[in-house]
Amino acid sequence: MIKSKFRDNRSAGILSLLLSLPLILASCEDTEDVGLELIDGNVSAVYIDTVTVDVSTVLLDSVVTSATGTMLVGNYTDPIVGNTTASTFFQVDLNYYSWTLSDNAVFDSIALVLPYTGYSYGDTTQALNLEVYKLKNNIVATDLLPYVGTEESASYFYAGSGNYNISSTAAETQPLATHTFQPRPGSGDSLNIPLPAAMGQEWFNLKMAGDNKLTQSDAFLDYFKGLKVATANAGQGGAVIGFDAASAVIRLYYSEGSTDNYQDFPVTSGSLQYNNLVNDFSQSNFQGLNRGGEPLASTSTADMSFTQAGTGVMVKLEFPYLSKLKEILQPELINSVILEVQPVANTYGYPFTAPSQVALYESDFNNVPTNLLYANYTTTSGQVASLQEDTEYQVNSKYQFNITEYLINKLQEEQSTGKALLLSAPAESFTKTVNRLVVGGPNHTSNKVKIKIYYTKIQ
């Protein structure tokens, strides 16, 4: 309906403005009151590129991190945004159907096998110290009530049943195992963490005895509720590493005569495997950022804002002078609106590379992301922009969105809805990575977020 209205009114709007347009454009000479300047020209197509964009940082209440297929473990410390820590929780399946043992079988060892996904973020040249804990309680998914009939909007990053970045399952206080290693995320290999031989021997003996703990899934889950894998590196730099949940197993090695064998206990997928992802902003410019709280304006964070996948940090974008803008521009004469987001110079590059893509979401008045912002005049594809990287100097990289329909709709609103745009990673990576992006606020000296409005000027 919006699209057809725009087309029907375009010609009529141009004709009605022929006489009044010189007066409208003349009113733009004093730009301080409206937050913009006009760049004039002798051609019919001109543009505005100094419309003020207010920038702030929002920390969502929670983000679903179960059923992503990725296990995240590690820690990195960023001088701009503070410390990020990742731990993973999971159950394992008995998988007893194909496992039989001969009378001469002998236990050898047991290990947690975590195949790399190839993903990492941070400094992988530093050794990573992992701790494996046995869970005391079963992992239970959080079931959210439907929001139908309420005034509160459902977050785009909620699930009907799942676990979240702030979820946690009680574990033993002493680690079952510890392991220090040099991350090799691009190796295509697996990380093997030795587990206590006593644990493996007990499992093996139970199997040899035909105990139901090793023959019935429910009994096994009561006996062994799962594992938590965390880092002992918190606050010491390093990196967060991704492992493939679908291929991760506890592997029990044994021999039968001269034949070496093993039995795998696969990680249970779905909501019973999730990642706990938390921030510590206490030593950064963002120490005033609170979960589910008010946006933290860039004016109080060194004229910067940031978004970080996984932990629920998003950049909020607002256009405070829309009421002034609609007084001097008619939507029918707008040809294109480009939102340009530049990473702040010297905040990206290894070990904190800028995301390859970022996306725009619409929020409600509580700063909850409710849906992807659709591409112009579509209801299928979202607004996603790829990084146009300045490979030579690393200072002028940028992401560009065409938000023509969005701004036209805003100018046509009779009353502001209080909704805004949120910037973050696309949904498919927002829930299973921890990449961050730092952008400039309206007072930043060089890398501020800006929009360019291309419109028709009739002489």
C-alpha cells in the first residue's frame, strides 16, 4: 500500500511544488536550527549529507544462543569495549545402540573431542586455558509465553523454547579437567581434552556390567547431566574460539585384543546446548551500559558506540530532525537515501576485525529489536550491508544501506512512533559469534554515521 501511494502521488506532488519549491529551499539557508545543510548545484539531482544521526548503545536483555550449532569458548579483552567471556553448556547422548563389548575388552582413555568450526575472534597467538566442569543439574530450556494480547513486543532474538546468553546451569565447583593449548581454528582439526581416567573406567565398567546407566538414555542422563566448558583466561586477553556442536563428542577409547576401538557419546543438539556470553565493561568507556536499560548516548562514551554479536549489544540510530526535515523536503521528490556507517579508524583490523556484514533492525519504544528492516519495497529480504574495506589505510572502510522507503515513510508519519533503527550483525551470525564494530557518534571528528539524501531540485 505504501508503494502504490508513493507512485500515485509522485506526479501530483511535483506539479504542486513547482511554485512553492523555491521558497522551501530558501528556508534551508539557516541550517543550525534543523541539523542539516544543503549542497547546492546546477543540476536537477542534488543531495543533503549533513542530516544529524544520533547514535547510542543498547544492551539487550538477552539473546538466544541455543540450537546455533556452534560452541563458543574463550575470552578476549578489548581496550575500547572491555572484556568478553564465552562458556558453553551441553548434554551428551548415550548412543548405546551400536556399542557391544567382548569379554576381553580393556579400557584405555576418555577425552572430550571438539572439532574447530574455523571461527575465532581475538588474539589466537595467546595460549588458551580451558576448564571442564561436570553439571550438577539437567539443562532445561526456557519456555517463553506468547506476547499476543500484551503491550510488550517479542524480541527478534527470543525463541519459544531455548537458552540464552545469560542462561547458566549449576556445575561442580572443582573442574573435572583443565587443558592449556594454542588455538588453531583454521586447521580443520579437532581439540582433544583428556578427561579423568577414573571417569572413563567407571563408564566402561558400567557398560561391561550391563548397568542401565549405560544402556538407557533416561538413566544415563540422571547419572551424567552434562558438561560446562569455560576459560580460566578471563580478563587476560586472548580469543573466543568456535567449535562444531554437531560433531563434538565424548570419546571413550578401549581395546579388544589387538584391535583399538572407541565409542562416541555425541553432544545433544537443540536447546540443550547453549553458550553463555557475558561482558565486563567496568574498565571501558561503556561502564554505564546496563542490560535491558536505557541507551547509552555516544556523547558519554568518547563519541563512539559499538555493537557486538552474541552478547546483545546493538547500536541505536535516530534521526532527531525529521520534523524539521519534512518542512523543507517533500517525500515525492526524494530519489534515494543512503545510510553510511564507518568503523572508527584504528578500531578494527586484527585481532578485532570488522564484521563482513551488518544489518538493520526496527525497534519498539523499549529498544527491543522486533524485526529486520526490509530492503526497499520488499517483504522478503532484510537490510544487510557488506563491508567496503579500505585495504590501504584502514581508515575509510564503510557499510552502506539504501533506506529510501524507510525515510519516506518516516516523513509521511503524522505522529512519531518513537521507534528507531538498531544496527548489529545479521541474525545468522548475531547469535553465534562475538565480533564487534565501533562507530562514531554525531560529534565524532571523522567517522560519524551519516545519511545522504538524493532528491530532485526543480529550477
